[in-house]
Amino acid sequence: MTVYLLRRLFQSLLVLVAMSVIVFVGVYAVGDPVEILISPDADQFERERAIRALGLDLPLWQQYLVFVKNALQGDLGRSFVFSEPALQLILQKMPATLELAFGAMFISILIGLPLGLYAGLKPDSPGAKVIMAGSILGFSLPTFWVGLMLIMVFAVQLGWLPSTGRGETLWGWSFLTANGLSHLLLPAINLALFKISLVIRLTRSGVRETMLMDYVKFARAKGLSPARVTYVHVFKNILIPVVTVVGLELGSTIAFSVVTESVFAWPGMGKLIIDSINVLDRPVIVAYLMIIVLMFIVINLIVDILYSVLDPRVRLEGQA
Amino acid sequence: MSDVTLDKAPVAPKEETPFRRFVSEFMASKIAVGGLLVFSIIVVVALLAPWIAPQNPYDLGQIDIMDGRLEPGEVGGSGITHWLGTDDQGRDMLSGIMYGLRISLTVGAGSALIACLVGASLGLLAAYAGGRTDTVIMRLVDLQLSFPTILAALMILAFLGKGIMNVVIALVIVEWAYYARTVRGSALVERRREYIEAAQCLALPTRRILFRHLLPNCLPPLIVVGTIQVARAIALEATLSFLGLGVPITEPSLGLLIANGYEYMLSGKYWISFYPGVALLVTIVSINLMGDHLRDVLNPRLKK
């Protein structure tokens, strides 16, 4: 087990290093930040001073080494645009994104579980067919367009909910104030749409499989009420895999919040990265990508470890 | 073959080939046929856009900024009725959508095709060669699949910049792994069959065994994945273009048309974003309906 863990850890480290090189070289190749950041009226002397101040005069490999050395000390460079440390800039925006992502995951379970349960218990009813057709739609609908339509209907036509921004925040969180919560609702539903479909499908197939299990048959034979069989015996057993999968989706939810944040002008990490790409704010792009890559590596590592704990076959393969 | 009478022999029922069986099973589902029909119409409209569109939305001589933001059904200064309204530049939305479909479909289908070629070849190779080749290719696949597609595409486009070719490259890079995994899975099963052994005994070249013997037998799951991936590619391209990282403004796809209408939507001018979105949605749903049914038809486990 320890050997396997060490090996996985080493692999993750390799991926991180490889990604840092790819990200750095890739972002370096995007255009010349000097053209964008330094006024065209600046004379030769001012230009050179600015280039030196930004560290753009060094050869690429030296810039990379400086970047790695600083990155290990938690310094991912200063934003060209905001002249603030890139890491700090991103961490400031992180609560907004996390709030949105967790809100979306909460909604997806709240809506997806009951619908999936119904569709699994009565697979041939018209209601179940509508739910399953709806879940295909949920997979097909482009997130950004649904976001626009939500704004159009609930913000512009009906005027029930605000269209953009975070609203009032308490200690940096929107969901603690009524006004903030009303701002959070539409983007969270938008981001949740895809996950709702996922939860419906997972729950439905889980229920259909569980209903055939011997312990369910036994519980029925014992004379328990159908409600007790459903909510205690079946529900408990499908809850764990569904919640696990939704938890594992945290990473992709955060990634997809790029789209939702752009639509709803939600001031999170995703909106920051799109804005930064558009003005070629290189340190922020690099810092964002490194943070996301790190997050994914950690999530994947946890998944692999969990699997190897739960499934001994994986462990044996790792040692062979 | 010289025996002509054999062809004319009174064999009333047509010989059942796997292809014919596949076609008749596909036709059995009304939903799938509906999807095919709608998708065919969309393709024809996109192909014929230069001849059937009310105006050429790229020709500055044909559009008049005085016609800007007309509501659906209004008649513009040039006498054209704008059934779906006009955008801020005075472009007819219906024409814009027809031309936009061309770009969305080309990018979606083109990238899916290239990704399929790359992915299927690598998947076949991994399954057939095994050992170290297999490990390296599958580690790459794992790495690719562990990152969300939108993020990987974003990263690639941040490096490459805008442009249709760059979007295609980004989509190929994020999609090939799905094909590789699918083909490897079925190829691993097929390569143990006798006909592969027979081909090896005949000392056929490896390339011939891979592409003439192994690949045709791995096609069914590949077709399913391919269909679904075309829809995903179209959606992803639209998303990237909406974010301003996809196609350039001179060649607007559906995603970019939707993005153009974003700022006007808050003032109630919904049509600039709404109708391109409907076109996008109908395209994606029709492909998904076909794919969903193909999965049932081509999956031997569901056969009774």
C-alpha cells in the first residue's frame, strides 16, 4: 500500500511539473505582453525599464526557473494589469466560485435525487419518461444559452431575480444575505443543470439495480411497508455512490463555472481567467491554470487512493 | 460470377446483411428517425445557405445599419422581411443563422472526424501492440480524461489564440482520448478471436490486420461515440466562441451570434440571442437522439 501510494504521489508530481512547463511555455507563446501593457507613446528608455521590471528580458528558461522558484514560495507573479500578486488576486475570487459550485451541487442533489428516485421506482410511468427526456435535454442544452434564457425570463421579463453580480455579501459570502442569495440563485441553477441530469440518471439506474437485490426482496418478504423499503433500504444504499460521484464532480463544476460566471458577471475565478486571457495578463493565466491543475491532481489522487482502499484488486496491480 | 441466372434466382426476401439489419433496426425508432430527419434538414439548409438565405450577412453592401435591431417580422429598408429580426449591425438573423450553421457544423464534424482518425489509430495500436506502447497511450488518455474538456480547450486556445483552425486543433486534442479508449476496449476483445489469429498465420502486414480486420469489427461502438462527440464538439465550439476565444468575428458561428445578442437581451431585445440558440439546441438534440438510439441498436448486450 505504501509503495503504491508513493508511486502515485510521484506520478502526480511528474504530471504537475510537466503541466507547469506546458502552461508556462504555452502562455509565453501567446503574443507579446509588451505591446499591450506599455503605452505606444513610451520612449525607448521607458520601454526597456518596463520590460526589465516585468522580467520579460530574460531568456525563457530563466524566466521559467524564476517562476518555479517563486511558485514554491507561494509567489506566482504579479498581475500586469492590477499590479497585485496573481495568487492573491485568484484567492480573493475563490470564495465566489466555491460558493457558486457548492450551491450548484446542493441544488443538483436537491432536485436530481427525488426525480431520479421516482423514475427508478416507476420506470414505465409517463412521469418517468418525461423526467428521462428532460435529462437528455439537460445534457444537450448549452450551459451559456440556458443562462441567457434564465436571465431573459426571470430577470428581464418577470423581474423576479437580479441578472448579474453577487449582491450584498456578509464576510465575503453572498448566501448569508437575502439579497446575495437572490443573486446566487440563477447562476447556481444554471451551473446545476448538467449535474441534475447526471444525478437523475445515476439515481435511476442505482434504484433499478438495488430493487433486484436479495436484501430488498427479503425486506419486502418480511412484510415491511413499501415506503420503508424505499426510503430506508433502497435510498440509503444508493445515496453513497450518488453523493460520491457528485463530490468527485466538484472539479469539473468549478471548471464549468467559467461559462456561468461569464454569463452572469459573477465575480469569481472563472470570470477573472477569461478577462485575463483577453488582455494577455500572463501571470494570472499561469497562476489560475497551476491552481486548477493542482486541484485536479489532488482530486484524482484522492479518488485513486479511495478506490485502492475499497478495491484490493487495484492495489495488487499497482505492486505487480 | 459468370452464372447470371444465379442473380435472377427467385430469392424473394433480400439477403440479410448486417448493414441492412442495422438500417431496419434504426428505422424502428420514430424518435431516432425524427432526429435523423431534422438533422438532415439542418445540413441541407447549411449547405444551401448561399442560395436560399435572404441576404449574404458577410456582404457589407447588402446590410444597412439603419435596419439594426428590427423585431422579428419587420420589413427592412431593402424590402426584405426579417422573419427572425436583425442584429445590431442590421444583419438578417435568419441568414446569419444559416451561415453560422455552416461554420458550427464544419468545425464540429471536422474536429470529430480528425479526432476519430487520431484516436482510433492510437487505440488500435495500444490494443494490438500491448505492453509499453499500451501503457504510454493509456496514461495519456487517462491524463486527458481527468481534466474537464472546457478547461483543456480553454488552456489550448489561450496558447493558440482565436481562429477556426485553432478551435479545430483544440477540439481534436480534447476529444481524441474518447475514441482511443473506446476502440482499445473493443479491440482488446476482438484481437483474441480466431480470424485475427488466422490473419497473423497468413503473415499479413500489421497495418493490414489493424485496419482491414480489427478496425471494421470495432466500428459499432466507435459510431456511437462519434455521433455523440459531434454534438459535444458543436456545443463546445459554441461555448468557446461565446466566451470570445473561439471563431473570429468575421466568421460568426452560432455561439458568436448568441454572444453578440448578450448585451441587447437585458433591454428586452431577445431575438438576437434566442434564435441562434434555438438552432444550436435543435442541432445538438437531433444528433443526441440519433446517438442515443444508435447505442441501443449497436449494443449486443441489449439484444434479446
